[in-house]
Amino acid sequence: MKPYTWIPTLYFAEALPYMAVMTLSVIMYTNLGLSNTELALYTSWLYLPWVIKPLWSPLIDQWRTKRWWILSMQVLVGASLAGVALTLPMAMWLRLSLSFFWLIAFMSATHDIASDAFCTLSLSQEDQALYVGIRSTFYRIGSIFCQGILVMVAGWLESRYGVSLAWSITMLLMGAIMVGLAGWHFKFLPRVEETETKNEELRNHAETLSAGESESYSSSSTLHASLLQPFIETLKAFFSKPHVWAALLFMLLFRLPEAQLAKMAQPFMLRTIEEGGLALGTATVGFAYGTLGVIGLLAGGIIGGWVVSKHGLRRWLWPMVMAISLPDLVYVYLAYAQPSDLWIINACVFIEQLGYGFGFTAYMLFLVYFSRGERSTSVFAFCTAFQALGMMIPGMFAGKLADLWGFQQFFVWVCVCTVATFLVSGMIRRDIK
């Protein structure tokens, strides 16, 4: 099959469950009446699968094919989204819906691993270079579709059918799309892998040898060792890097302000004026973040990549640190002024996202630089796991701080946390070019 028949849809499908877990769940739980403390704590825990995915990524190499994992995860994500939809009208809707979101998060992280590995296997080096931009573009289109179009659809449905039914319909729609994508990929994903040799050998060995318990135990131990060995070797490669502790602090703290801001930005937009928010409708928030916000994010990323390619990251590190930090001040303005003019609100969202897209380039490029060398792909997976951890832990407490202090003081605190961004950036500057 030609790559253009499945690359765009594969990365569109990769974005949908991630955005459902990280963005749609926050908006949905805000509108269903959860406090800032509750929704930030519960949804931040959903980062955990991306934190620990290096633990089970060897299993995807050892058992079944990448194609099988991709198709299975897409079908199961679709079913789990339907599970969220069906549990919302129930008495135990919160626990049940969170359980399904947990499943979606684990399956989404697994789908990420399998998709990236599948592309590596399926594409020649020339095609990998050709399609890297297409992969990123369609992932962003999936993000726009989720936090823009689907949120606006949910807002339109809320005005007619109420919050619970509106989000049930929205989640069912997402589930149907995922199952439809699985059907498309069943037809168009190439069959580039043979049956896993190691599993075949183990099965044949079990059939042809009448081994006792000790031999069975030996086979099991061999399989466990084969799964653990890549993880242990990657761990050694990661922690043997020069200045690893400075790099680790950078991975965990560079996004400390953003980890907190991202959890409370949309609830702040949705809360009433009396609660310190802007009292915007769901559809309006979807437009602000899913269209203008994403355009700003993409523009910032493109500009960031271009200037680094011209002059190197060392020269642009401090401008990028300032770009990702200083625009957080727009939320301080919004919290104190509480403007009703949508042009002003949308402009503030655009500015913050533009700065974030430009500044985040420095973060991702450092992870790439740090990962070079022995076991670079696996080391990069470890880096992204620490990246997820750096988002998860601060996000868990963001809602509590917003409830304790109010949005005004909370956004001031977010700006204070940018000091950590500057400090850890100074620590790693000597290691970049």
C-alpha cells in the first residue's frame, strides 16, 4: 500500500485519544460540575501511562505485530469512548467514566509506540524524511478537530440537550470515528511483519519437548529476561549521559508553569464571573483554543524550527525561554480584567499559544540532542516519559491552588514559576550547540 493511503489517517487517529484524555475530559468535567481541585487531580493522573510506557514497550516488539497492536488499540479506544458515553447518565458516572478514560490513556500510549515503530519498519529512509512533516501536520489536524470542532459540537449540543447528553453524543461520535479509522487501516495498513519468531520458537519448543516444571520455568525466565533486558540497557544508557542530572531537572521543570496553566486555562474560561472566570460558552472556548490557539501554536513551532536551523539552539535558547514564559502574563490580565470582548480574549489565547509553540521548540530539540548516541530511540522514549511526569505532578495540584487562591493569584503564581524555567535552561545551555 502507498504510504499516503495510511500515514495521514494513522497520525490523525493517534491524536484523537490523546486529546480526548488531556483536553476533552477537562472541559467535560468542568461543565459537569467538578471543582478545579477534583478535575485537575483526576485528569492529571491520566498522564501516568505516558510516564511508564517504556516499561511495556518491549512487549510490543516481542508479541504480535505492530499492525495488530494498532488495529486492536483503535477498536478498543472506540469501544472505551462509547463506554464513557454510556456511563455519563449513570449514578456512578464519575468513577465509571474515569475508569474508561484510564483505559483510553493506556491504549493511546500503546498506540503511540506501535504507530511510530510501524512507520520505521514500513518506510524507507527516503520516505521517512518525506512523510515526517505529513505525520506532524495530520497529528495537529487531529488536535484541531478534537479541541476545536468537537468542542464546538459539544457546546452546540449542550444548548439543546443539556451537558450530560451532549457529551455522551460527542463521545459516541468520537468512538465511531475511531472504529471507522480502524476499518480503514485494516484495509490499507501494509503487512510488513512476519509472525513473531521468538513467540513461534517458544510455542514449538513447548510442543516438541516434554519438559518438566523446571524447563517450563526456564523458558518463562528467558522470556521475562528478554523483555527486561532492553529496559535495563536503556536505563544504563540514559543515566550514563554527561550532565544527566541537569538534563533531568530540565525535562521535569522547564514546563512547570505550563503544566499548571494548561490544567486551569479552559476551566478559567468556562467558570462564571462570580467564580473568577470569564463565563464563556463551550463552543466559544472550542473556537479560541481549537482554531486560533492551534494556529498560534503551529506558527510558533514553525518559526522556532526555522530560526534554530539558521543559527542553532544555543543562540535562540534565551529568546525561546522568554517566549514560553512571558506570555503567561496574559492570563494575569484576563483574570483581573475579566473582559467580555471576544477579540481581546482570543488575541490573548493566540499570543500565549504562539509564544508556547516558539519556546517549546527549545525543549523538544534538547530532548533530541540528549538522546543521540547509544540506543537513541529508547533513550528518547525515556525523555518523553520524564516530560509527561513533569506535566503530571504539577497539574495534580493546580486545581487545589486555584481553589485556594482564586484565579488571579493562581496565574500570578504561574508567572512566578517561570523562574524555574530560566534556571534549568541555564543549567543545560553548555550542552547544546
